[in-house]
Amino acid sequence: MGGIVVPLIATVGINNKVQFLEKWGTSEFTNSTGAYELDLSLVNDPGLAWREMHVKSDVFCSASIVLPDKGARQLNVGGWSLESTYGVRLYTPDGSPGVNGTNDWEENYNELTLQVRLPISVFVCDLPFVRGVVGTLRPC
């Protein structure tokens, strides 16, 4: 089981499944979708345990947090190149162990983007803060 692509980010969702984000767009693997979900209740059947998900830009050098809301949505920001450096991605976990979800990562660069590059995300008193740099070594 498993593959040769190492995920960049792994998060356990409220649905008791593990979501993986990997390098996409600049990956050497042309069949990569950039995101996958592993249903731990089905690990003995790899064909059913993994669900392909999709991102629209490269998440390399991005930052992720789980939002403190009822759905425990996952927020991923930033990325490696071009529009992905300002990317904002949101995923709402759904499904349950043994039952595939239908939600996928949401991202629309034309509607919502970051104003900084190379983000760092952290929670302070249940409020998310995102900080980054405008250029390679230039502070915001």
C-alpha cells in the first residue's frame, strides 16, 4: 500500500479520515491530483481506501490549519509559484468511515487570494492568523 509521492501535509479530519496534500502542478508525476483522502477503516483494501481529491495550484510551501468551526474545515494558504503563492484553499470533511465523501478542495484564485507570500498560519485564542512575506526576503 502507499505510493512513491511523499505528502507535504497530512491532516486527520472530523470524519476520521486522513487528508493528504502533495506537490501538484510542478510535480514530476503527471497523474497526480494533488490531494487524496485515506479511509482508515478500509486500509486492507487499497482500491477502496484512497479517494482522489483535487487542488488547482501547487501547495508546496503552503500552510494549513483546521478551523475551529462545527465542520472542522481545513484551510490551506499559499504555495510555490505564480498564483499558487497567493492561493486560498478550503476543504469541508464529509463522509464517514467506510463511506466516501463527495466534497473536494475549493479554490478560486479569481475570487479570493492572499495578499502575502510564504504564509505562516497559527491559532491564537481560536482566531486564525496568517502572516507571510511579499517578496523572497522582504517583510510584509
